[in-house]
Amino acid sequence: MKHNLHIYNTLSSKKILFTPLHVERVGLYVCGPTVYSDVHLGNVRTFLSFDLVFRYLQFLGYTVRYVRNITDAGHLENDADQGEDKIGKKARMEALEPMEIVQRYTVDFRNVMHQFNALSPSIEPTATGHIVEQIEATKLLLEKGWAYESNGSVYFDVELYQKTNHYGKVSGRVIEELLAGSRELEGQEDKRSSLDFALWKKASPYHIMRWPSPWGEGFPGWHLECSVMSTKYLGTEFDIHGGGMDLKFPHHECEVAQNNGCNGTDGARIWMHANMLTLNGKRMSKSTGNTLLPAELFTGKTPHLTKGFSPSVVRFFMLQAHYRSVLDFSNDALLAAEKGFDRLMEGLRVLQRRTPTSFAGPSQWNVEQWSASCQAAMDDDFNSPMVIARLFDAVKAIYADAEGTVPLTDEDAARLLHTMQEWLYVVLGIPSASSHGSENRSAAFEVAMEAVLMVRQLARVKKEWATSDAIRDILAKANIAIKDGKEGTTYSVGA
Ligand code: AMP
Ligand code: ZN
């Protein structure tokens, strides 16, 4: 497969040409949410960044296995080895079963991602569904000497690992500084070194989610689930692992150490990190309460906003920033994004309603070159803001054609419409006007219908009436009525 996609790899701190391990298949793993509370817009940004990656890889023709886990056990309050399980705590506070909490927020998460028109991953494995595999991986790390048992818990021996490996290759952290920073922390008494992290933790009597193991009743460490599930579904070596910047340390650093300990590889060849969404300059975060929820955004019922915004506008707003840049959320920024979004959609409508001109050509504006420039932008580490800039160039071309200053042939106009829709709907994942917030399939349907109408329009221009009539009749049988009017051809379903 020929392409020129370059991806920024955190491990080498530079962009590299993407060459998948298998010719046509790509393995992509993304750390999913911990399902103990509503997802906020910061979480949404990270998942939309990887939705863009997933979409573009598919657009290039790859068959992608996209694994995004659901963390439903093992993630403790302090993101390390201390405190209560986040889900267990919520269950205790609400007097519910932990799995009721998990179910509630998993459903909520899926609904939210659906509202933002994100594609579903190929597999959504859960930590609790892979306890056996996590116990096996812990046993393997013990056998290989990378881990030790202490008082019913099992820890990864970071100092030993560091002697032959580089602990810090993901996060750039320096081990001496980490040591200095972690000595004072509580709950280190079972560990050989304060840097060691839990693979398996002994459950205290009040810990609800617990499983039997060779070391007694306990639960897996948070980092282990991602190593185990990525290996199980994508292999000991696979193409891309993603997550938010804040997961570089300790989560991804520990994943890489575990992968090397178990299999002698980093797991993924490319580690991608999406940057943070901030609110008033501060990171949006569940723990500090500096968050905005999708529902608040849609309704505008929050002191941060003067009105509500549609998921499409918010998606567009997020894609106007590169995934590795910090993006600050504000009312003004959203109003500006909405204006831009409306301008783009209006341009598209002008093109959709264009009346054929029979201009003999050649077109004064090159559609193919334009589309290639969109691809070049995406090939440069998924540069969505650049693609959006190119889409605005296309809008200018649409008006120049409409005014007759830079005319397009009918064929090129039809091609431009089709290509613009492909970039907007298929790659950027903006839902088409008629499918706002509804299933992604509608966007695909819209693109397909535009293609069909384009073929019919070309047939009409060439006076190939048999073809154009056949298309109309086939569509009529499927209850899709098409109407040729002054403003071009429109269609309606089921009327
Ligand atoms: P969590 O549910 O806390 O494990 O987070 C799920 C994902 O959201 C992780 O990949 C985090 O890196 C990401 N995330 C959390 N806060 C933000 C933020 N403010 N901006 C972007 N991504 C975030
Ligand atoms: Zn993870």
C-alpha cells in the first residue's frame, strides 16, 4: 500500500514514516475510560483524536483492529498503588454493586461517543473480563525474575529492570528524580523500592472487587490490564498505542516495562499521546472538578457558556487544533468555531444546489491537486487543522465558481462535492447535515447518495438517458424519490 503517513512517536520524539507490521492490517490500542463517573469534554477530546487516527487509517485502505478498553477494576484513587478503587468507592458511596456503576458509566460513555459521531472500536475489552490473563502475566513476570511477592501483593522490580532497560523511555522521567520524589509517599512498606509498582495487590478486608490468586485474594494493578489486553488482541508487537499525555507516566511507562518483562518488546512500535483540553487555562480534570460535561455543553446550562452548541460544532472545534497541541475551551472560541462551521456547511450547500453550466473547461481550479493537499496534511501526523484550512479554500473556489470568476466544469464541480464530503464526513467524522447526531451510517449513506446522483448528473449531461432513468427507477423501488429542479437534484427517502 502506497502512502506517506508520518506519525509522531513519543518513544523517539520525532515523526517517523508509518510502516505497519503487516502489509494491510493495522493494530491500534487506546487506553479507554475508567467508568466511575460521567465522561467530561477532556476525555472526549482524547477519544476524538484517536477516532481521527482510526478513520484516516481506514481511509488509506488499512483494515484496522482498534482495541479500546474499559477500565472497570484496579484503577486506584491516586493513579498509583494507594487509595480505594475508584469504582469500588463510588459503589460504596451510592450503596450499589460495582458492576451497576460500571454499567451506568459504560452506557453513558458509549452514548456520548455516539453523539460526537465517533466510530465504535473493533473490541472493547474490560479489565474484569481478563483477570485470568492478568494472573498469568504476573506469574510470568515472577518466573522471569522481574517481579517479587511481598505480603500477598506482587510488585514489578523497577530498579532491577532499569539495569538492562530504560525505565523513562516513554515519559522522559529520570529515575533518580523519581526516586527522590517518591520516597516520602505512604504505603511503600511492602516494596523493595518506592519506584516499584503493583502487578497484583492484596485486597484489604473492605475492598469489594477481589479475586482469588496464587498470592491470596486481591485485584490486578491498573497498568497490567492494558499490557495484557493489547498483547492478547494485537500480539506481542503491534503498530500503535495511544492515550492522553497524562498517561505517559506512570501508566504507559509501566506498560512498556511489563511488555518488555513479559515479551522482550515495547508492545507497540509507536506510542501516540493526545494533548489536553483546558478550561480557563487549567487542565480539565475529574479530580479538581474543573470540568464541563457534554450535556452542559449541548444545553448551554453552565456559567461557562452563553448558549448551547451542537456535537458537530464541538467536534469541528476540537479538530481545528492539532491533537498534540493544548486546546483551551471557551465560549468565544466555540462561537468562532460555530461561525466557521456554518460557513463551511453553507459553501457545501451552494455546491450541492449548483445548476450545471456546461462550461467546456478546463476548470481554473484543480480539484485533484486540492484533494492531494488534504491528504498531505493528514499524512503529516494527522494535521486536521490544515485539512480544515484546505476545506475553506474549497469554499472560496465554490463561490468563485458560482460568481463565474473562476468557473469549474460540471464534472469537476461534482467531483469537488464528492471529495469535500469524503474529507468532511468520512475522515474528519463531521456528521452530514441530515444526520446530525444520528448514526454514522447516515453519513455514509449521504456520501453514497451524492455519488449516485453525481453519476446520474454526468449521464444527463452526456444525454445518456437510459442510465439516468435506470438510476431513478432503482432508487424509486427502494423508496428513494429523486427530484430534478432548478437548484439541482434533491432526494427524499420513504415519502
Ligand atoms: P480516565 O477515565 O481518567 O482514565 O481518562 C480517560 C482518557 O481521557 C485518558 O486517555 C486521559 O488521558 C484523557 N483525559 C483526561 N483528562 C483530559 C483532558 N483534560 N484533556 C484531554 N484528555 C484528557
Ligand atoms: Zn491503559
